[in-house]
Amino acid sequence: MEKIILSLGHCFGITKLSQELTFERENVVLIYAPNGLMKTSFAKTLQLYGQDKADKVKDEIEDIPGSISIKDEQGNVISPASIYVSNCEEPDSETPKNISSFLADSALKQKYDDILKRLSDKQKALFKEIRDLAISTDIVSEFVRTFCEDKPSLFYSKFEEVMTEVGGRETCYDFKYNSIFDKEGKVRAFIDANRDDLKEYFEKYQNILQSSKLFKQKNGKTFGTYQASELFKSVEDNAFFEVNHKIVLGDDETTIDSSKSLETLINNEISSIVNDPRVKKAFDKIDKKASANKLLQKFKEIIEIHPDLVDKLLDYDNFHKEVWKGYFAKFKDKADDLLEAYQESKSTLNSVLQQAAGQRDAWEKIINIFNRRFSVPFVVKIKNQTDLLLNEEAAALSFEYRTQTSQKEVESKVLEEDVLSKGELRAFYTLQLLFAIEKMKNDCGKEHILVFDDISDSFDYKNKYAIVEYLSELKDDAKFKMVILTHNFDFYRTISSRLQVNRNSTYMAYKDGNEIKFHKAEYLRDPFKYIKKNANIPEFFIALIPMARNLIEYTKDSTNADYLKLTSCLHVKTETAKLKVTDIERILKSYIDGVTGLSPDDTTLNIKEYIYKVAETLCGKSTLDEIHIENKIVFAVAIRLKAEDYMISELKKVMKDQDFNDFYSNIKSNQTSVLSKKFNESCISTDDIQLLIKDANLITPENIHLNSFMFEPLVDMSVWRLKNLYNDVKSKLV
């Protein structure tokens, strides 16, 4: 394969792109695209194409189906299976939020994480309801603690086991969960230590029930305070009584015909029980012993209002499980939904685990490559981990953090919280990429197109060069054709240089109307020579001013007369009004060999007015290349001058002449910043004006102090943002 011929339409913001990418005598194509232009849309389109999901590509705003044609130089359609897209920052998954440490290739990992995500969503839906009812923020952990011996991997198997015993009619208790089942075990310890007193309290309560109109015990069944409370909740809105239903008590003498009368009856009956001397005396024994511990306060309140729970609490473990069954019965639809999803997933999960087990040796090799090449604050290892879903052994990533004095293995978190840290995620995606590529190396005779979307983004320089080294090695493998995308011009130049990418295979993207186009690379080598060579063109001539100024500063000093004249082109100084273009032309020629002159028609203009004139000419162009730095420098300088012109004019209106002259003449550096501070202190202005001045102060410095270290940020900056800011400054700062 020598070429890729692309034709894309309505692909996530790319309205039109028709381009031929040439692998000329090598296996690399390099594309620079400024932020927000097309890079992410391009990569996403090719990723979906490679996953055989081209039907999902569309213009999301206009809701127009996308069109994709990817062919080779012979006109043959390139197989989706041959395209692999990765950026080492985002997963291949469409649902990347929950990333487990389960170790497998991307396809198996995708199946596993999709199931994990589906079950996690259903689990969250169920346990949110339980959490709100039980008033417990860590209710999932409470289930694990109760049924799973604190082993999260047992969650689904134990949940399935409990659900076999849930019929749907179990009582759902609404007391605060941790008031009875506290983590410290204080309630249980209290119950064990005071069984006799609790039994006495319950017996006194039972005796009182016999004389109650409402509360009864018969044939082993109790209708006590808790059951009465549940009954009241079911008729609280009075709808039951408003359709002429009534409740007749067992004595056939008492009839309840409203929720209010039921509430009064319940409260009176509870009061008579609680205040009964025999019950009160028995409870006082418990109260006295429990008062020493604040954690038992809620427990006391519950059994005082609901003495019928005491008998259940004496069989603490069984009651604990009964409470959970009540939760699942109350929210049975969601519980059944989770159970069904788990049972449907078992066979697929078993298959995934078996296939993943066969990849372990290959993963060992990849992890060794990663640990050897990349510098991160942890070592990646493989460990056996009990699978969270099936309670079976599975290989998982382990991250061992190391310092000069210690090392610590970081365990994965529980269930839905199983999310890797940002550093671990980057390592994980890099490992996935390495594994996929190493796997492709074994595909005899097959060519693969590898698309790298900002593969080094967020890496420090040491790890960035580790990536570059790996790409350099891949370049020599005939199986691979690499398309490297980046919005970082520094990385673009590095790849071009280190991989020695042919100039005909090095592109820069720009927008022409609604169409994305590519042109051959610029500024890869000696960008200053390129600008100097074109100094007879107005925008290039202006771009040379900050370069020459820095050159004089480094070789002479900042008191040099020519340095001060060039500074007066970039800031509004007293001398600015006197300087003509010919004065600046003379300085540039005297310090930079080979500078050619401008048109004679321009040399007599004042330099500031000339800069404004060139900026206006650029504004009149229908298209501006995002790449060309000379245009950005012109706009930046013009913005700075107009902002300073405005602030100086406004300050003169509110300051005495002598005070202003003293202030202005004493500005030795950072003039725009000093002016804006004084302007904010002395002048009344709108928020809009203040924001414009702030933007001018923030955006333009990198452009008018141009040196080799600030060259890349200048290329990455948007020319349209500078143009819009110039037009705003021109129209509003007057």
C-alpha cells in the first residue's frame, strides 16, 4: 500500500475532506491539525470505520448521515479490520467511565467492561433506592460486609443466593440501617451483654399486648407497633377511607373511619405501652446501661417505639438478613432486573475469562516492555485477582508505587468504584496499544494502518521520547502504515525529525470554507530563515521586528538605541509617533543579512499606522491559514498597540499632565500590564472594556516576544481568535 485516498463527508464536524495520503518510500504519514479543527473528528471517524461501525458516523448537529470512502492507490476499498486507532488517553470503549483492572486484549476487555458497566448501572439503580430508605451512604459495602465476608468478588453470587429466598411479601424495615447494624458492632455487643434485660422488656411488652385494642399476638403472629406503623403509611393519604372503607378492630366495637383516627389510636396505644409501669421499668434497665454510649442512642429510640423488634434482634444475624430481604422485596422490580442481567451474563463472562487466561504470556512481555521504556512512579505487574463478577481467578493489573524509601501495591477498588487513577489509566491505554500492535506483528503478510491521535499528549518529555522511540522502531516494519495526528507543534517537529518523515508525507491541516484541506508542512526547519527570506512581504516584515529585537537584546543589551526603537513598534512609546517604516527597515537590514526592502510606497508611513494597515488587509481576506505565524504576529502587535493607545488616552483624561508624564516615563518593563493596572485603578469602564484589555494582556505576549522557546505555542494559537480580538479592540476601544 503506497497511498490512502480519503473522502469524508459530514463526519462529526468534518463537512468535507478529500485527501490523498502518501507513504512515499516509508511507512509514516504525519498530520498537524490545530486544536478544534478536525483531529478528534478524523480519529473518531476512522476508529468507527475500523470497528465496522461506519453507520454510526454522522454530522451530530445537522443529524446528517456521514459518508466514508477509504481506498488504496489501486482503488481497492481498505478493509476496516486493517485499521486500528488509539491515542493512549481515551479507551476504545464508548462507555469509558468504569475501567476495571481486568487484563485482556481490547476486544475481550470491551466485552468484560460492557457487562461490568451494565451490571453496575443496574446495581446502582437498586442500591440507590435502598440507600435512600436505609439512610446509609455505603450501603453496597454493607451488603458485602453482611453476606460476602468482606470479599467484593462474592457480591453477585451472594446476591443471587439471597434473591432465591425473596418472595416479595417480606417486611421492609425503614429504620436507619446503621442504628441497628453499626460497623463498630456496638449494638450487637450490647444485645449479647444484656440478653436477659431485653428478654424481660419483650415479655412485659407481650403481656401488655393482651389488653391492647390494636396490638395483638396470636398463633405465633404479632401485630405490633411496627406493623401498625406500616398500616398507617398505607392509608395515610385518606383515600382508603374517602371511598367509605372502614377498619373494624377485633373487638368488633372499635371502628376506624379516617387516617387521623387511626393515627390517634396508634399513638395512644403506643403511649400506653411505653408508659406502662411494668414496661417502663424493664426499659429503664436497658436505657441506663445504653446511655453510656452515644452510638446506642438511636438503637434505644427504635426499641422503645417498637418493642416488637426486640425478639428479632435477639436473633441478630437472622434479623440482619431478614432486613436485606425486605429491601429486595420492596424494590423487587429493580432487584429482579439486576439478577436477570447477572444470570444472562454468566456464560459470556466465563468465555471471556477463559480466552483472557490464554493471553497471559503475551501480557507479561508487553508489561516488561512498558516498565523498561516508560518512566512513571509505579511498576506495572500482573497478579491473580478474584474476578468481581464470577468469583473466579483472573489476571489483573497491579500498580506498585515506589519512592526512594518505600513501595506499596495499590489494590483496585470495590465494584462500581473500580476506577483507575489518571496516571494508571494512561499506563493502561498505553499497554493496550502495545499489546494490540505486538499481536498484529504476528499477522503474517497482513498490512495494518495504525492511526495515533496525540499519542504523547500529557506525557512528560522523557516518556514522550519513549513513545517516539517505539514509533521509530515500528516505522521499519513493513506490516504497518502509520498515520500520526497531533495538535502539538513541538511533537510534530520532533516526529518529523526523529522518524525522518519524508516532506511529501508531512501535512498541515487547514480550513477552506467548509472543507478541510491539507498542504505540505511548513516551519519544520529554520522557520526564521523562511520569514527573513520573505521580508519584502508586509506581514513577514512585521514578524521580523520581535525577532530582531530579541536578537539585539541577546547580543547587545536593552539600552541599545535600535532595541528601543524596535520596542517602540511593539509598545506605544514617545518615539512611536516619530518612527517611519524606513527607520525599521534600516535596523532590520543592519542586523539580519539578506533582508530585502519593502515597496517604496510603504516606507514613508509611520510604523504604527503601517502595522494597522497590514492588519486591516489581513482582516479583509476571506480565508486565513491557521498555520502561518506571520499573520498572528501582525494581529498580536496591532491588538497590543490599540489597547495601549486607548488606555493612554483614557488615563490622560483623568490624570494631571505632570502626574501622567511621571507615571508613563517610569514604565521600564511590562508596559501593557502596568498600564492596565493603572487604568483599572483610575478609570471608570464597562466590564466589556475590562475583559478586552485583559485578553489583550494575556494573549499577545507570546507573539511579540518571539524566540525559539515560544515558537511552537505561536503556531498552535488560533489566528481566528486573534483576528476576532483585533476587530473587537478596534471597534470598542475608541
